[in-house]
Amino acid sequence: MVVLGIESSCDETGVAIYHSEHGLLSHVLHSQIALHAQYGGVVPELASRDHVKYLVALTDSALQQAGLMKSQIEAVAYTAGPGLIGALLSGACFAKSLAFSLNIPSIAVHHLEAHLLAAQLAEPSLKFPFIVLLVSGGHTQLIEARGLGDYHVLGDTLDDAVGEAFDKTAKLMGIPYPGGAMLAKIADDNFSMHKTPLPAFPRPMLDRAGLDFSFSGLKTHALTVWNASDKSPDSRAMIASAFQTAVVATLLEKCKRAIQQTGSKHLVVAGGVGANRALRCALKTLMEQLSGEIYFPSIEFCTDNGAMVAYAGCQYLLADQYDETQAVLVKARWPLEQCNVSE
Ligand code: KG4
Ligand code: ZN
């Protein structure tokens, strides 16, 4: 089966082609970072228009890279939510029209399910059930993945998502949008250069039972420490390092609890913050200690991309579980536990 996947839920336009036997045939991506940078955050209307502008050209390049003609595509998968409504509509309308014109199925994909299945792209031997730490710009969840479309959320953030906390902390220290990855780099460089003790940062929610998270207090703490500092590059690096250390320690402890609570020995890390080097190292060590296995998507498939959508769509096509409706249905909010639209 050959599935074209389209991602347009936020500020990346991704198009990819996945073959059920030969794997990923192509994937292309257009990032809108430069477009939104001058505003310090994603401007939804500009995001929608930019998706419309690039979708046709990206689809042509994905087909060209894969050496395929449009007529060889057997289904079109698209991100139907959650995300920015206009951005989702741009991708969904394009995907539905393309599928309609080719007389092939269109498959609505849940963005978070696509993220968590991305680990199987790198590691096809990964089978259900497994635990997922989903850490992105919009979500922070611990999930028990029982099967395709069958997910149970074990813990969630009560306020900011972890990627959002990275981005906001970066912004308040003058690191340009989207600062999360840059803040992580500054923290890593500081860690390898200095061995002086870091300022003490809280470890939110660790004193409470359960698997929920909270990151907004950590961001506020960073602001207080930053405002009291001399605001030099050294202070920025120290605070970045202390912030990242606290985030990683919190995520690590909650993952440990989830593994102990469920008895699962397989942990998947998904979403943009899954690209974080310190987090990857710490979780790897944890799973070694617990004699378990850890799976990461490759770095390029941690952040938003079309490959994870094509892959997820292909799994639904193979399972013959998708909604045949011609209507364009997108959802800005869409709980992961309700992701199987064919039910
Ligand atoms: O999954 P994603 O591409 O988009 C959403 O669906 O949200 O995640 C983007 C988030 C952003 O908040 C970005 O700052 C964060 O992932 N991110 C990182 C790193 N790379 C991307 N956060 C920490 N460390 C990184 N290396
Ligand atoms: Zn995402």
C-alpha cells in the first residue's frame, strides 16, 4: 500500500510517502519559523496561508523523490487535529480534494497518535503495548499505548506543555522564537564547560503521587532568577542549564513511576522535546537500570513531519479502519483517547 501523508497542524508543512512493504519512500518539509519569528510566536492566519502556498509544490517534490506518479498513490492521510483550525483545514481540504480526484480513500490522522507511532518508523520491531512519554510544544502526556487507536492517558500537564515551557523560558531570557532547541543547546554547552553548582530549581509535582505534570511554575522561577541576575550570557547559560536539569529530573521520575505502575518494559519518547539530548541520555540510563527498552523516533521525526502522518495513515488503511465520509472534519481539540474515528 502506498500512502501520501500531509501534516499541517501548526507551523510545519510536511508531505511524505510511505510504502507498507518498502518503508518511507520520501519526505519533504517546509518550516514556517522564519515567517513567524518577527512576531515572536505562530500567527494562525499566516500559518494557514503558508500551508496553502506550499502544499502543491511539496506534494510534487515528494512524488518526484519517491519516483512515483500521482496515480500510484493508494490513499491520502492527513492530520485532522488537534491543532490550529485554519492550518488543519488547509491540509485537510487539500488532502480530501486530492483523494477525491484520484478516487482513493482519505484517512484522518490524530496528530499525537502520529507522533507516538513515529518510533515504529525507526524501529519496526516495536510492538504494542508500550508506554509513551509524549513531549511536544502543545502536549505533555504519559500514555499507555495498548493497540492502534487504543490509548489510555496516565498523566497530563496541568498547565504549560514542556515544549511551551522551554520556548517561553527561552523567550524571557531573550532567545529568539522558537527558543526551546536553542535553550537546550545553551544548557548543554554550559553543562560541558562549567562544573560550578547550578542555582536550585524546583522539581514540580514530584512531592505528589500520580503522573501529572506542571511546568508553568518552573518558567516563572526562571524569570525570577533571570531578573535577579546580571543578565549576562553566563547567567543565561546557568539558568538554561538549571531549568533543563529540573525538567529532565521531573520527566524522568514520572516515567519511572509509569513503568513501575504498569509493569511495562517498553518506553517510547515522542514529540519535539524528544529531540532533547539531556532527556534522551537520562531516559536511556533509566531504562537500562530498569532492564527495559527505550525507543526514540529519529531526531528529524521527533518534530512535526509528514512521514509520521503517512505511516499512521498506512496502519489504519492496513487495519481497514478509517472514516469514509466525504466531509472535511478537523478538530482543534481532540482527546487522544477518542482518536479512532471509525469506531
Ligand atoms: O512536536 P513538535 O514539533 O510540535 C508540536 O506538536 O508541538 O514540538 C515542538 C516543540 C517546541 O516547543 C520546541 O521548542 C521543542 O519541541 N523542542 C525542544 C527541542 N527541540 C524542539 N525542546 C527542548 N529541547 C530540544 N532539543
Ligand atoms: Zn507535533
